[in-house]
Amino acid sequence: GHEQLLKMMEERMMDVEQKLRLVKRLLQDKVNQLKEQLSKNTKADAMVKDLYVENAQLLKALEMTEQRQKTAERKNYLLEEKIANLNRIVKNLASPSLKS
């Protein structure tokens, strides 16, 4: 009976060791999977930061372009006023010469 008990305990120990090896392998697979995911997340985080910076630069460029457009529109309006005034002056100068 004593040897039978020892044999049963030895088989149980071997079974437990086999299960432990399996669990260890599964845990290692999970660790590898999580490391890979962390690496992907780190890359994605860096890309998001780059895009954030690029977006800020583009917004600044857009702001400057809009400002230039407003300035150009103001200058255009002033030039149109000057042209209208010059046309009036030319018309007034031409009118007396037509009368005479």
C-alpha cells in the first residue's frame, strides 16, 4: 500500500508539473502578445503626436494665408477706389475739352 501511494503521488506530481509547464507556456504567449501590442500602441502614440504637431502647423499656415487674403482684398478694394477716382478725374478733364 505504501509503494502504491508513492506511485500515485508521483503520477500526480508529474501531472501537476505538466499542467504548470502548459500554464507557463500560455503565460509566455500572453506576455509576448502584450509586448507586441505595447509596441504597436507606442508607435500609434508617436504617430498621433506627429499628426497633432502637423495639424497645429497647418492651422497656423491657414491662419496666415487667410490673413494675407484679407490684406489682398483690402488692397484690391483701395485700388478699385483709386481707379474709380482716376476715371472720374479723367472724365472731368475730358469734359471741358469736349465742350470747347
